[in-house]
Amino acid sequence: MTVSSNRPNRLIKEKSPYLLQHAYNPVDWHAWNEGAFEKARAENKPIFLSIGYSTCHWCHVMEKESFEDSEVAQLMNEAFVSIKVDREERPDVDHVYMTVCQMMTGSGGWPLTIVMTPDKKPFFAATYLPKGNRFGRTGMMELIPRISDVWKNRNKDVLDSAENMTGALQSLEKETPGELLDAGVLDKAYQELAQRFDKTYGGFSGAPKFPTPHNFFFMLRYWRRTDNPEALKMVEKTLQEIRWGGIFDQIGFGFHRYSTDKEWLVPHFEKMLYDQALLALAYLETYQATGNTAYSDTAKEIFTYVLRDMRSPDGGFYSAEDADSEGVEGKFYLWTEQELREILPANEAAVIRRAFHAEKNGNFREEASGKSLGANILYTGKSLADIASEMTPPIEDLKKKIDSARSSLFEVRERRIHPHKDDKILTDWNGLMIAALARGAQVLGEKAYANAAEEAVEFILKKMRKPDGRLLHRYREGEASIAATLDDYAFLVWGLIETYEATFNAQFLKTALEFNRDMIHHFWDQRGGGLYFTSDDAENLIVRKKEIYDGALPSGNAVAMLNLLRLGRFTGDAELEDIASKLQKAFSEQVRQFPSGYTQFLSAVDFSLGPSREVVVSGSLGAKEMLDALRSRYFPNQVLLFRPTGGESEEIDTVAAFAKHYTPVDGRATAYVCSGHACKSPTTEAKELLALLE
């Protein structure tokens, strides 16, 4: 029987939206804290650890079926000390136990279910569990008594199993450093991705399909290095297909998290901040590589969504939007054919129904139940030009009708009950969004994007630091808390570097260097090299992990390596490049085995292999033309310093002392290009500058 308690449990005192969603469950939940573990030790009970996040559809399903159910809750409260963790607040905890789940079951996902000893050592792992046995899954009503019996009657076996599991987990972290990687590893990664590529619909896997933007970053760099046209074609094909598909919100913009089918048509409807940031970067880079404005337009649409719906009044960015509204997956985003007829003028409705594949009986089935809702996901499946070729109106008229209809539908949709918004602000995801907006300002010349990036940086620097200046991970409702992870430092430093190149305010570069120093001091492994996910003074978990695999997010080590290389070139500090070299060696043997699993890391390797360039533009007169020319092309392995005329140059000279020797020629802005520790003759002509770089 499903009930919601009138009395809240301990989670009511938490800040996490996910934990607060469970505050009225009859389960006697604890947050992750020492008090919970002390209680488990005192009562000799195992820990039931449930990890999820507030916009997770299957987390909602499990809550409704089990955690709101009085029968399940009674069993849990008798057998366990139960702990709820928001994976976005505590990625360190999530990373450890997700690895456990993958080792025990061969797969993972959320909700993540772990049963472990009071000493945090796991002996059972699963993901979603129904209340009763169903579809080959053991249900909670059967599982809990079974675990309770084993805990009481075979306790030594359970403890031995947990000890063995912990030992196996710890052994994974004992990597032996190898040698530096060469271009052959880039070739191998390309070949692996090419073999997996879906030539019909794009992407590098079957269903469910995730966009995985760092694959695009790597493929673009590989195309630039080798002139292999297929690498660029794979990127373009995928970016086109996802923009035309249901995974893109055709009315309000922004990307949903993934597609449940191979065609990118039926999405899992949640929207994550990090997806918007990374995909915006991918579209911007592809625009630079091709000059095709379809890609820059999509980047602008992503920014429209983020700045409209995901930005806090203080300038930080919220985390995510849910897949569900009114208890129904995707309801906010779906349309019946009848609604389209009623909302739009007849001529627009006819065009929209055909252009966006709206069917009378609907084209959408709910993922969880398989039921048809009689509603439609709007998608085009092809370019506007191709649609126009199949219909009467010319492309200009078609675009006007679609834009008009989109505006009308958006206005109606805004009056619907919105999906839940997870309004916590995370330093790492904000770092990615800062990087994307700053790059957007560079590539598209939109000052508003630079302003938004600067305001988000200012928010983090003012609101999300400890008194000693070190970063905190999460902010919500006026409270900043939780120790920062490697991702917080690495992603924010990336954002600061991009914000410097967007504004040429040297303070951003100085701050990037400060946080980079903090990161090395607190996260670096002095014995094996590489960066731990948690700091040297963070909470002790059963293992201190180093993350290198690029999943939904690129790994902090991969981003940090590219940051180190770029900062080394900005400043002329060879020590930073030495650290990057040691970091690469720390993981090289692991990467060599399956390089396509580490594409962000390989983007940093690509930079380290060269050719890479340092460009200094000195002088203000005519500088804009040069800077615009540089930003119009795809030059990934390059750092750009601007040394304006007069006193403004003093600040950058304190960061990059070598730059003070570069002065304008004949009073005009002059570009100095260096590559491979050798510099070319300076030029005052934008065309000549591009020729030097090409």
C-alpha cells in the first residue's frame, strides 16, 4: 500500500532537491553522515544505500512503488539503516559504488542500490528494483527478508564477501605508469569509433543512444590532424540527426539526455546542464570547422534555452529539469494532433503537422509502461531545405511559418505544469557552462554570452568558496557546502581559460592558475601520478579513486591535462607541461587498451603531440580584425594572448612575462605566431596570419 507520511523524516533538513523529494517517505531515511553509520554499528544492521538524482525517471518509479509503500518501508526500517544520496551532490560516493555495481553485475545506472556493512563495504548491488518479483527482477518484498536472513545467519560469509569486494575495488586503483602516447593511439581510437558508427542515424552505439560530445571533440581534432574527411562527416551526420530528432526540444530548445531508440526520435526527457554545455561546444567547433550556420544556429538555440530557463537571478546555472510532469514522462513536451489544430491557424497547423510528423493517434509510447498516450513528439528528421523540397512553400516562407508556430506553441506550453527543476548550483557543471558561453562569445561575437560567463564566474568566486579560498561543490538556498572534487577544479579552470580568451581580462587567467595550483596541491598522487577525484583532506571512503574514463561527463583528469598544457603555453611555465606529461603517463597503459573510451583524454594527447601554437596579438589598432579572423577558423591546439596598447598590457605581462617583448609594428596590431618552440615573422595582416596558421 502506497502512503506518504504526514510526518517528515530526517531528510527534511537537507538542501538537496532529491533528498527533499523523499522527506515524506515512510522509510526512516538518513543522509550520508557518520551518525547513520554509528547507528548501524550500534544496532548491528547493514546499510541500505540508495543513490539517485532529482530528475531521474526510474528513481521516481522506485520511490512510488517501494519507498512510499508502507509494507516495503516496514521491512526496510526493521532490517536496515537506510541512507539516501544525491549523486550530483556526492559524486565521490556515487563513483565508488557505481564501480562496485558494475563489478558485481556487469552494468550500472540509477537508481543505484547497494547493501553494505556499517563500515561501508558492499556485498550486494543492483539498480532499479520493483516492489514484487517482476520481469526477472527480484522485488523488494522478497529481497529484504533474504538479505536479513543472510546477515543474521551467515554473517561471516557476508563480511568475507564484502572484504573481498573492497579488496578487488582497491586493486583497480593500482595502475602502473607507462610511456607517453603517440599518434598511433589516436589512429586506433578513430578506427574503433568508425567501426561503431551508425551510418544511417549517426552516433557511436545502438539504443539507448547518448550524444557523448567529447567523441565529437576528438573526431574534429583527428580530422584536423589527418585531413581524413570521414572523421568530419561522422561528426556532422550525428549533430544533424540529433538536431532534427526528438532528442532536441523543437519548441523550447535544448537537448534531452538521451534517445531510447537508434533514430534519436524518442528521448528520455530530462535535460541536464552539462549536456547543454558540451553540445554547445561541439556545435561551435563544428561551425568553425565547416562554416555551416546550421551549427552556429543550434548553439544559439541551446544558449537561448539555458539563459531563459536554467539561470539563477544571481548568475549561477541550475542543474537539470525532470523528464516527468504531473507524474507522466514527457507530458510537458508532447502534443496531440487536435491541440495543434486548435492552437495554430489552419495553414500553419497543416505545415507543422507534416513537417514535425504529428500523427492522429500519436507517435509516442511511454518508456516505462509502453502505453500509447495518443500524443506526439515533434521532430523533423531532416533539414529545413529537404522539408521545403517536399512541400509547396519556398524555404523562406516555410521558416517563417515554423518560427510563428513555434512561438505560439511555446506560449501555450508555458502555461502547462512544468517539470521539476533541480535548482541546486554545482561548481563543476557551471564550469562547463561558463566554458561554453565564453566560447560562444568568441566564435559568434555575442557579448551577452561573455557577460553571462563572467557573472557565473563572479557568483562562484563570491558564493562557493571556503574562507581559505578553496572551492565548494554545491550551492542552494543561500548555503554553499560539500567539499569540491577534481571535476569542480578542472571544469572551472577550463571555464576561466575560455573566459579569458573571450574577454582578455587577465584576472580570469590569474584565477585559473590559482585554482590549478590548489588542484595540484590537494589532488595529485605523488607516487603514481595523476589526480585523485577527492582531495587529500576529504572524507575517507573505502577507496580513493582516480577517474579517467569519459562517460556522460569527460573525466577530470582529461580536462585537467588539457588545462595544464594550455596554461603552460599561456605562461611559458614548463613545469605545468611536465605535470601534464606525468599525468598522461599515469594512465597511458589503461588508455592504450581501449582508446575510444577516453576521447577527451586523447584531445589533450593531440595537443601534446602538436603542432600547437601560441599566438600573441599586441596593440589595439586593427586588433579586432585579427581576433575575429582567428576565431572564425577551427584551430583547436592554440592559445591566444592579447596585449593591448598602453597600461592595460601590464596585467597580462604579470601572468605571461614573455609577452612583454612582443610590441606593435608601426603602431598597428601585430600578431606573433610561435609553434614547436620556434616563432615566425610577425604580421600586421589578418589574411597573412591565417595563412601562417593554416
